[in-house]
Amino acid sequence: MRSPARQDPRQATLFDGDSSTVASGSLSFDREWRAALNQAIEECGFGRGNIATEMERLLGNDPDYPVSVALLNAWTAASKTDYRFPLIYLPAFVRATGATWLLDRLASKCGRVVVDDEMAQLAQARHEELQAVERRKQLEQKIRKQQRGGART
């Protein structure tokens, strides 16, 4: 019989992270999400019919992914618990309403943040700068070490 595998302390487990600090039930946000979808619809200035039409267009008018005013109403009504907003529709909904803040809301539920392209590029550039500084320090240290070694011979 094999002994249980020992875990390398440098290796994270499947259950590492913030999940133990997340309160029970805190990720159940059906009512909150429905309210957010309604807010996005209200704030965008377009009617539900226009949003449904634009979503249909963005989804390629695929009969497997229909969008109608009736569906938008069902997805956003607190009383329609049999209808949940499918994630596959989120990009089209965000584009149709301009409510990119919905992505922030969803990411925050996952303990993450959303950054736009410019912020991501800035973060990448900063990361590369830090790597270059570290590489320069290593090279300088190597050169100093070689110079000290060469002076002794």
C-alpha cells in the first residue's frame, strides 16, 4: 500500500486561497444580479427591445441563443426564479448596454478585479521594468564577482 503523497510546501492546493474566509451564502447573489441587470438596462438609455435586438445581432442571430424582450424581462424579474441569466449572454449584454461595471461586479464576487487594456499594458510594462532592474542587478553582481576573482590572479 502506498503512503500518502507528501505535498510540496511551495505547491498550492486546490483549496488554497480566500475560500475559507468567504461567508456561507455570500456568493448567492441572484437578486443582486437581477437588480444589476435592471440597473444596466435603465442606465443605458435603450429600450429592452433595442437591447434584445442588439444582443441577437452580436450573438449572430443564432437560433440556439435567442434573445427577446420576454427573456430579458424573465432574467431581470425577481419573481421569475426559474429563469437565470446565462453567462454566455453576458458579453453581448455588456456590449449592448455599455454596462462594463457588471464585469467588475461579477469579478468582485470571485475575489478579483477587472482592468482595462491600458491598465493591463501599464502593469505589464511595470512588471517588465522590474524584471529588467533585477536582471541588471544580477549582471552587475556577476561582473563584480568576476572582477574580484580576476584581480587575485
